[in-house]
Amino acid sequence: AQVTCDIQQPKTTRPNEGLLFINTELSPMGAMHFEPNTQSDLSVYLNRLLEKCFKESRCVDLESLCIVAEEKVWNLRVDLVVLNYDGNLIGCCSIAALAALCHFRRPDVTTNGEEVIIHNSDDKDPIPISLHHHPVAVSFVIFLKGDDARVIVDPTTLEEKSSHAELVLSVNTYRELCGLHLAGAPLTAPHVLMECAHRASKHAKFIAELIKQELQKDSVARLERNVTGLLDLIKLDRYLSFSEDRSCFVSKETTTKYNHNKGSAATNGEDSDVLIVSDDEIQEIISTEKGSADLQT
């Protein structure tokens, strides 16, 4: 999940509130039947449920995103990319979107009359997004057999396709219901819905606490400048050092042997043009005549 922001004009009906847009992309990397750059029924279904979970539940404080009323507000865009699909897409997407919103920092702005100045991170520290609560979507599948009902939380793809009904409950840490969606066969037993709501509240509280702990660890690591990424590994030469040790220098006009034990090359003759050849491909080079050589394996 990734959150980006830009400045746009607000809606005429809500001139002092910012904008929030959620988009889910189903890439072929997640599943073979996903088509790239297309809006399928599943993506529309996910976007609608996520908007219920975050936008319609007033999770994000949109008024704090207002810069100048009726003129300029922040527009937040949450982009979700599905990398692996094995069921419970709505649950995974809601967790990723919540973690991304909690981790995101927008630039600080100041207004000087009619001029709006956007400060970079070097001038002023970015500001986190204000969240009223932390909702999490919990998915259930229900198998019906007469008056009996079997409920499974966090279902797989096979369980979703073979179930009779699917229930999605969006619950926050205050045990408040932020959204409900039921697809498939209707539920005739009220106790099943109450049991699912009870389990969803416990699951949502656990996920929200886990996200807070990971965000706190990330903040401490950033303060200590102990964040390890690909750029840090390249700077530390961890990858480049492996390739440097596996090369030898071979002269075109001289005989060169590579000593695997000592890691050095012995060259006879005068210096000339040099080639870089992997030691896995070279055993011994013997000069046959001037300007040519044969490889002996």
C-alpha cells in the first residue's frame, strides 16, 4: 500500500474538508486470472468496501486536511496492489491501508495572505494524518446445513468459493461497527451474526495493536538511523564485494593462471590489454602464437 497527496479544490458541498481516494489494483502477479489496468467487478467490490470502512466511517479527519476553505485542500490517495491472492482480500487490503495511513506524513504548509508555501522535510518536519479511530475489515464465510451454521474467519480462496454466504464486518478498537456486508444466502440465525461481531471486535483490536507496535519500532529505528534498505546494502558493499572476489585479469598475449587458494593471478610477459573473466569459466590459458591463445580445461 502507498499513500500520496496533492493539493486540489474541495467539493462544493464540503468546502472545508479534504479528499480521500482509495484504489485497488489486481495485478497478474497476484493471480493468473487478474488482468492488468482493468476495473473488474472484484476491484470495484473491494474499493466500495474499503470506502465504507475508512471514508464513510469518518476514520480520517478530513477537516484537518483543509488548507484554505473553498480553495485548497489536501487530496489523499491510497493505492493498493495485490501481490498474492489466496483469499480474504478485503481483510488484507484494510490492514495494508490502515498501516499506510498511520505511517504517512504530509508536508507542512503555511499561508501568507493568498500565497501557500509547501515546506519540504528539511525545512519542517512532515505532519502525520489525524485518525479518529482504526477500523479493520474482518471476513467470514458461512456454511449452512439445515438450521446449523459453520463459520470460518480469514477464509482461503477455496473456502470462499465453496461457502454459502460471506460476511464482512468492519470494526474499530472501540468495538464500533463501521461497515457490514453480507453476500450469498441470508442468515436466519441471529446468534451467528452476534458471534461474528464479537470475534471481529477481538480480531480488530489485535490487528490495530500490532500495527501500532510495528509503527513504534519503525519510529525508533528511524531516529537511530538504523533503517536497512537496498540502498544501505549497496553503500555497505555487501553485494558488490561478492562480484569483486570472483574475477581475474587475463592478458591477451601472455599466459595467466589464477590461484584459487590464494586468490591471486600470476602473469608472465609484458603488460598488454586486460580482459575480465570469471574464474568459473577459466582453468588455464596457453599462448599459441602472437595475438592468440587457447583455453585448456
